[in-house]
Amino acid sequence: MLNTVEVFLIFVVISESILGVLGNGFIGIVYCIDCVKKRKFSMIGFILIGLATSRICLIVMITTDGLIKLFFPDMYASGKLIDYVSYLWVIISQLNIWFTTSLNMFYFLKVANFSHHIFVWLKSRINRVLLLVMGSLPISLLITFPQAEKILKDYRMMNSSMAWQINFPKDEYITKQILFNLGVIVLFTLTLITCFLLIIFLWKHSRQMQLNVTGLRDPSTEAHMKAMKILISFVILFILFFIGVVIELSYYMRPENKLLFIFGMIITVLYPWGHSFILILGNKKIKQAYLVILQQLKCRKK
């Protein structure tokens, strides 16, 4: 049985999940309508639609898998449910990080302006660079799936009479998880690097503009400061997501600590729903569509 605190935290997880599905669904719909109107797919439209879709799947999977582990743990003892969940996690998590990396690369190459010749070369070939990043997904999946199959085979050999608790030695379990999520870790690192480089550029550019402008604050400086805040918020949420994943994975080693597992779910889901609302507030097109809907709702109430 769950205690009062655990029940409350589960309510928080479900609330986060609902908000995340609504927020990402809204982003996907806005850009789908935009693509239909223009009769063509823009690169940013494709990335945001894919990102929103993958995040909805990620939220549903994290919440469903977590609730099964908490309330119906015996389901993992029969059939191949854990196999399906593992393979789905590989596909959905890598799709999500793939689109996230592409989005950050797009903003980095569009907004930043470094004088280094390598950056200038990349900036002039932005579509090719993004296609190269996107092309890394099949390679990452080809590397990850055999590793996933090996881990699941070892799991079945060591846990034939148990539910889903892992009995691997701690060091071996950590090594297997690193190999299992190697593609995600590489893209995660690339995303953080591009974010930090873009934050550095925006900070330096804002400082330079503040020195050159006297009197009232320049609107461009305000825009750069806003972009910095959005990026910093994203980096914090992104890091929290991986911390949450690590906490959830630790539950395989200590299934009696349900409170820690639920807390890990809260942190993990915080990123896909939190960043969707950051995108809504920070993206002009999405924000305008959101304000139009709010205005229509106010008119209907009156």
C-alpha cells in the first residue's frame, strides 16, 4: 500500500503528464496547421512537430511504465512486457534526444555568430549539418539494439523466477546502462555543448550592446536576455531529466524505495512538459496562436 505522500506525488506525476501532453500537442498542431497553409515543410516545423510527438510518447511511456511498476509489478514477470518496454524506451528516448539536439543545433547555427572558420563553414551549410545529425539516429539504433538484446537475455537468465528486479552486480549494471544509453549520452553531450556555446555568445553580445547603448535599454538587448533565460531554463530541465532517469533506474536495484522512484518520475516528466511551455512562451508563432485561443475562450465566457 502507498502512503499519503506517495499518493500525492503520483497525483503530481499524472498532472505533469496531462500538462505535457496538452502543451506538446498544442505545439504539434500549430506547426501542422502552418505546414498545411504553406503547403511545405520547413526545417524548424519538421523538428518541432517531431519533438512534440516524441515527447508525448515519452510522457505516456514514463507514466504508464511507472504506474505498472508501482501497482502491477507482477505484469513484468509474465510474457515479454519488459522486452517491449525496453525496445520502446530505446526508440522513443533516442527520437526525443535526436529532435532536441537538432533543435538546439538549428538555433545555435541561426543565432550565434562566431568568427572561427569552422563555425562559418557549418553556418553556411545548416541544412546539411542538421541532416547529418538526423542521420546519426539509425546508426545509434543499430548500435543500441544488440546491446539491449544482450542485457535482456542476461536479465532473463538471472531473473527467471522474479518480476523485474535486477540482480546484476552494481558495477556491471552501471556499465550495461551506459552502453545501453550510449547514443543518448553522446547526443545529450552535444546538446549541452551547443547550449552553453549559444549562452556564451548571447551573454557576450548582450554585454557589448549594453556598453554601446546609453539611456533606455535597447529592445535587441532585451531579446537576447530573454533568449538566455530560456536557454538556461532548458539546460536545467534537460539535466534534471537525466537525473530523474538515473533515479528511476536505481529503483531496479532497490524496489522497496517507492518514494524515491516516484520522485524520479516527477523530475523525469518535468522536462518534456516544462520545456513545451518554455517553447510556447519563447516562440513567437506558437505564442500568438496561444494568445488567439485565450482571447477566443474569454469571448465565449462573456
